[in-house]
Amino acid sequence: MSEPTETDATQAGKPLTLEGRLSRLEEILALLEADEVELERALQLFEEGVGLVRDAERVLAETELRVEELLAGGATAPLEEPEA
């Protein structure tokens, strides 16, 4: 089985959704748990995973803020997708 590449992870240049990020994190975790990954590749996967977690945390924080604004009756701005 071939390992997914970063191009696969970005869906042909489109930013990942939160669900896409979580799915890719699951793929990375499975690869790292397989113990068949060379150290350098494992480090690359780990770095990618850390970036995905940070992006997901940012999206969740923005979403939480938007929900709080909606509940408070304030105006909201549309969520912006991260720039690739």
C-alpha cells in the first residue's frame, strides 16, 4: 500500500475541511503505528500532523467564536479557509 502524499492531503490544491484534516490525521497515525516507516519519513508525517492539528484548532476556535456571536445576537463574518 502506498503512503498518501501531501498532494493527496490537500485535495488537488484545495484547502482541507476540518473533517479532511481529521481524516488525514487518522491516516498519519496509522502509518506511524505501523512501525514500518523510516525515521525521516516518520518525522515528516509528524510535522504534517502537527500542522493539521494547529489548523484544526484554529478552525474550531473561529467556529466557537462565530457560535458565541450568533447566540449573543451579533453579526457574524463568514469563516475564511486557510491559504495553502
